[in-house]
Amino acid sequence: MGAADVPDLVEIVRAAQEQTVRQIAALEAMITSIVEGSELVATDDEHDPEGATIAYERAQATALLRQARADLDALAVTRRRLEAGEPVLCRDCGRPIPSERVAALPTSSRCVACAS
């Protein structure tokens, strides 16, 4: 990773952080809506031929929220390392992750060789 790459990578990570914060807010609102909707109506969603159950939708949104929060944590680590002038290291082999991979997948914690 060259010094010239760092500002561009920091900007990519910053933009990904902002997008992830918006995603978290949307997922939290969705979960709230699902919970409130299920409390207001007596449903038999286990036998609903129209589609997914309320429990499934809530579990799916909760899993997405958990992943988005983990992504936000990973982005913070990546950004701190970049701003400190340190390489982003692969969690498996310890080698630096190429800047191209960081730019393409800022939440990545593994190099291409270890991820394949």
C-alpha cells in the first residue's frame, strides 16, 4: 500500500461507515415495526399461505442488524489502521491486505489467498 493510496482508502472506508450507519438505523426501524405490528394484531402466521412468518422476518432482520454492526466495527478498525499509517493485516496469515482488496471490500479481514 503506497502513501498515495491512503487518503483514497480512508474516504472509501468513511463512506462505507456512513452507509452502514444508515443501514443499521433502517434495520432497527424495521425490527421495531415488526415487533409493534405483531403486538397489535392477533395473527396465525404459522399457517399463513401468503409468505414468511413474522418470527422469520424478525429473525432475518435481527441477523442482518447483527452483521451490519459487526461490519461497522470492522470498518472502524480498518480506518484506524489506515489513519495511523499501518497496513490492514490478514487475520489468518498476518500479511498486509492489498489496497485494491481494501478498496473493493473495506470490511475484509482476510487476504485473497486466505479467503479462497
